[in-house]
Amino acid sequence: MAFNKIAKVAVLGASGGIGQPLSLLLKQSPLISHLSLYDLAHTPGVAADLSHINSRSKVTGHMGPEELGEALKGSDVVLIPAGVPRKPGMTRDDLFNINASVVRDLVKACAHNCPQASIAIISNPVNSTVPIAAEVLKKAGTYDPARLFGVTTLDVVRANTFVAEVKGLDPATTNVPVIGGHAGITIIPLLSRVTPSVNIEADKLDALTKRIQDAGTEVVKAKAGSGSATLSMAFAAARFAFSLLEAQAGRKDVIECAYVQSNVTDAAFFATPIHLGKNGLEANLGIGKLSAYEEDLVKAAIPELKASIKKGEEFANQ
């Protein structure tokens, strides 16, 4: 399909474990005219390296707070993987105190330099960092809930992969909607609504659900102190970015799950399938029909989600 709009995309945290592979994947997109890379160190090198790839986008590297404004100016989409990764024994809450202030400061710069941009938050804990971003944008007078997303695509990618393994399907054409949040029990894979339709036996349902919920910890343990999920996260973030860009450029059928401001539950933010359009979130497709097992998962998730949201809002407003 031919698209008539190409975009400037900024990656904040571009030198990190997620930022580098994410930037490499983005560099391949014909929808990006300018790939703007920002970090506190090493960005000129990453940018020089990527700039040798023979694809359309111009690449620029920006380093340190004094170059952040230039990195952001004119951006259509901003992806934020900045912050520290999770290490063995760390919960996503342990990340909060470091990453919360990183996200707050970067989003403040977005409000000032590219107030119309769609902002996709990757920095964990997403359940709290997205509410922080919302509060910062509200204070700046630039908050548009249709343009702020928590990237939960990795939960979908993992669910697709694990279900395909169990059922002998092609993971590339398997689709599992994942709702809720982006940590532990707030991750709710809708295994009753897999496409193509499959039957997950009752005795396997719990183990498969828990594997999807705990998949991040699986990677942290396997990397034995050297990091968390970076490559799969970069793949998932690139998928979400391409969906945003295709929708902005006029494609009509773009649906992704994402953590957004929502009134579908008691939680002020909740991940559901959403229809993306030219201005970001065009329609929230809601929760849809759940099995009794999934209804129980939602009930269990809501108190934890609300606590994470409150924590983020309080941090932003202190």
C-alpha cells in the first residue's frame, strides 16, 4: 500500500539496550523521513552507524539535555525507552524511583517542543509511567489522551508466540488480545479469543496465562544479571510505531492493544484493543466478551492497576 505521509520519529534513550535495536528496526521504514536519536551518551556514534544504511530516513544524533529540544522539534511520533532495565530480584516497582523522574523530564520536553506528537511510553513500570506522562502534559496544557500510549505490544507478541508453540500454529498469523496493564497479574491474555480460534484445555489455561504474565522475569533470569528483555521489546515497540505511522498516513484497519486513558473499567488507564487513525486513538474497542476465568483475572488486576496509577499521579503532582 502506498502512503502519502512520512514522519519525523524521535527515540529518547536511543543508545540503550532497547533503543539501539529499536532504532535499527525503525531505520528500515519507508514511512520515516527523519529518525532523531537522543540519549545522555553515545548517540552520535549510534546515529553515524545507522546513517550508513541505505534507507530513506535521515538520522541525527543528539546527546545531553541541551540537545533534547533539537531532537524533539517537529516530531510526529516520540518513543521513550529511556531509563534503567530490570535486574534479577527487582520488581517493576523497584524501577519506579529512577524511571519516574526520567519519564517526567522527557515528557515535559515533548510538551514544550512537539506538543502535537503521539507519545509512546516503553519505560517501565508502564502502569505508572503513563499516568505520570498524562499529568505532566495536563500541567503543560498539551494533553491529548488520543496521543498518549503505554506500549504493551510485547505482551501480545509473547502471547502469540507461546500460544502458537502450544497449539502448533504459525506465530506470525496468531493473534491474542492482551488487556489490563503491563506487569504481573495486570497482564490479561484473552485466551478465549485467539485468532485462529483454538481451544486451550482448562488444565493448561493457568500455566499458559502465568507464563505470559511472568515472561519478563523469564528473560531477566536467563540473562543472569546482564539485563532484561531488550530485543523482543524493541521488536514489539517497532511494531507499535509502524502501526501508528501507517494509521497516521491513512491506513484504515490498524488495531493494536495499548495502555491508554480509559473508562472501560474503574481504572483510569487500561490496555484494550484500540483502533488507530490519523490523530492517534480513534476508537477504544473495549474489553469485549470474556470467559469466567478472564473476568476473575480482570477483578484481580484492577486494585493493583489503580494503585500503580495513583502512585504515578502522586509522583507527578508532588
